[in-house]
Amino acid sequence: MSRPLRLIFMGTPDFAVPCLQALLEGPDMVTAVVCQPDRPRGRGRKLEPPPVKRLAAANGLPVLQPESVKGPEFLAQLETFAPDLLVVVAYGRILPPAVLRAAPLGAINVHASLLPRYRGAAPIQWALINGDGETGVSIMQLDSGMDTGPVLLMAREAIRPEDTAGTLAPRLAALGAQTLVQAVAGLKTGQLSPRPQEQALATQAPMLDKALGHLDWTQPAARLHCLIRGCDPWPSAYAFLQGRRYRFFRPACVEQSSDAAPGTICRADGSGLYVASGQGLLCLREIQPEGKRRMPLAACLHGMPLAPGLIFT
């Protein structure tokens, strides 16, 4: 196809913004943007537009925000833009078959994992929680399943020892944007061959919940280290001390054994909070006491001594 493609972009959060920006800077035409409805946020519960909508509005693009994508009304709206291709990045809803067929080239998706590993809503978080050393992005053709469609392109990204979900996501978003541009160009010229996923290798990445972050100190320090990083910034990892909840950040494993019971504070000073685990010590360098802001451990100790011998539950 020699002419510019007519694209409809479907995405909602910050992760999708670099992809939309890359398409806007490319040779093809984004004719409309679809994102989730504005939602109330903050203490005042004021309605706020999602990040993708803000970028679309800044570029004068039509924005659709349907409460449902399953009815004929939404499909009719899409068809008025005569799209050649739908581009979906973290939109937040599964699209029905009729929507997937609304464009001659179908729909492609940017997914933040090396498929078929980590299908689902939280691939970045689960790669960290499971201690992987590498992740990446996959550009796939959407079908009726959950991230089960054939893959067009992949790109890999190393996971750094200090990475959290909050630091890894922007890098994958930028990588996804670069890879998406390549995929759209390849579809346009017919040079990409979709590759079916190997079902036997599939793993799942379900949405996180707050209970996941409740630390089980009988686990090895290395396992807790991964869980804390995967839960940062949300839902965050936590434990209780004397009825008060503490959230933990910036963990480090310490190659030192301890005879103390798991969850016991062994040391607390400017370098961190050292807590016994099922195997080794875990050093926690940032903490957020209930009702307080997140802070370095040294700042917390000034007004809230965490004495050795106390036990987190």
C-alpha cells in the first residue's frame, strides 16, 4: 500500500502516550483516538482526562470515549473514520470481533512482554516479581483471546537490578513506540509475517491486588526483593508493626544469615532497615509509615525509632 494508512489509535494511560506520539510524527494519518472515559481522581474526586486524551486534544484529534465497545453505536462511529488499521496500546478493554474487523488490516497491539510469556494486564509487574532478567515488547495481531494473537515483531529489554515497575514501564513504553513504527511500516509493505504463539509456553500476568503486597517474611530475602520492586509504585509492599502499616521501597538483599525469627528488625540506621527473612537479611532503604509520606529510612528514624528486636507481621 503506497498511500498513508488511516489509523485509529486506542489507548488510555501514560504507557500508551509514546506510541501515539510516534505515530503522529510518522508518515501515516491518525484519524481518531479512542480511550476510556474521564474518571474522578484525587481528594476532590474531580474528573480528569486520561493521558492519551490530553495528547490527542493537544493535536486536534477527534476523541471517542465509549462506556462500552460492544454495541453497534461504537462500531458505527469507528466506521465513519474508514480506518485501514486499528492500533491498540493499553486501552483497558477486550475488543469484540466486530471491532477487530472494522479495519481491512485488522488490529495490532503493543504488549509489554515477550509473548507468550505474561499474557494479561500486568506483564511488567510479574516479570519483576518472578525475578526475570529480561523482558521486552511484542507487537501482535489481536484476536478474540487475551493476548493470544500471532506476533509480528519483538524487541528485548534487560531488567536492571534496581528496576521497579515504575522505572521499567517508561523504558518499555519507549521501546514499544519504536517497535510499533517498524511494525506499521512492515504491514504497509507486506514484509511482515505473523508468527503464531507457542501455547505450551504461555504464562499469565493477572492484575495485581493490594493483598499481594503483604510480605511473608518466611520467604527468602531474594524473593521479597523481587516482590517489593514489582509492587512499586502500586499496590506497594507492606507489613504491620504494633498495629501500624509500613510500606517498603528500594530493597536490597544482604548476604548475611541471622538466627532471628523472620520479620525481626535486626538493625536500623542511616543505611537502611535490616529485617530477617526465611533466608538472609533484607535491607529496606525507603519506607512509608501509615499516614506519612514515603521517605529514606534515616528520615523515618528521627521521629519513629524502629528498634532491633521488634517483629513485623
